[in-house]
Amino acid sequence: MTDQQLADLRQTYSQRTLTETDVHPNAVSQFRAWLDEAIAAQVEEPTAMTLATVNEAGQPAARVVLLKGLPNDEGFLFFTNYDSRKGQELATSPLAALTFFWPGLERQVRVEGRVEKAPESVSTEYFQSRPRSSQVGAWASPQSQPIRSREELAEREQEVASRFADQEPLPRPPHWGGYLLLPQRVEFWQGRPSRLHDRIVFERVGLEWRLSRLAP
């Protein structure tokens, strides 16, 4: 495909509208409503979200992770290896952003806020609810670190499986757990014709959410 062919790719969005009267006054509650609609519509990977972090030098990095909860409609919960690149970057700079995109509904949600570690009890409960193979994998993988080969990873997996052969569930690794992103800004984007999309943004002011419309 040529660059011109790439540039010519476009789609007209016309399924829905989004107005200020459509939305819940709490941004996370509004997100939950949209997520429920995405799940009901059977969109592919509705909980997949792009997580963006920055390092000490201000270099951004992004990757897709899965949303695992919306505790008390206050934040966005996900889990990972604390020693991974994203874990190290969050330890240095706890500010991060999330993006959800549901093309089947012509919708996007952007979230910005501060990230903190989830309580250990929450991390342990979720870890031990995972399939055993995922528990073993969390112990075996030195996430984001260089390894010699795929065979090395398989050897580490076998070693962990043998070490915990008589334990069910496995204990949670100290290097693995949850993070909660506490949003300060949440934008809801609904595709519209002529690229005149609807954009409604919530901004946290104290304990309240302030709502406004943005130009597309």
C-alpha cells in the first residue's frame, strides 16, 4: 500500500451522538455505562486500554494492558510486574494516561491521572483468582528484562511449577500487583459525520467533576 493509499483511508462516523445531558455527573460512572455498552455489543477486547507512562527523562512509552476493575467508581484498576518498565516508570513518575478505543461503537475514552499501588489484599486476591498457568508465569517471567532465549523462559516456568507443585493457589510474588489510576481528566469521544465529533470532557475540581464540551 502506498503512502497516498494510506492517507486516503477514512471512515464516516454516524452511529450515535453525545450531548451534555446524556452523561452521568460522575466521570467513572459514565465510563462504566459506556463499558457496559461495549461489552453488550460484543466489541473485541472491550477492557483493553493503552497505558502511557514517562521515564525520568520525559520519554513516553505506551503499551496495551487490561482493565480489571473500577473500585467504587473512583479509579481504574490494572495489574502488572512492579519491576517491569511501566512499573519502574510509575515509581519515578506516578502520572499516567489511558486510552480506550471501541471502533465498533465509534467511541474513544481518554483518561489522565495519578497512579498508586492497589492494597496488597486486592493484589493477592486477584492474583490467586487467576489460572494457575498465569500464576506460574508471573513468577517465571522477569518482565521487560533481557533473556537469552525462549528456552530460558520455558526452563524458568518448569522450575516454578516444580517449586510450587504442592501449593494451590500460589503465593503472590512480591514483585507483582495492582495499580489504581485515580483520574483527574476523562474525555469521552463519539464519532460524528464530517469529522465534527462530539467531545465531552470531565475535569476533577476538588471532590466534584466539571464538565465541558471541546471542539473536535
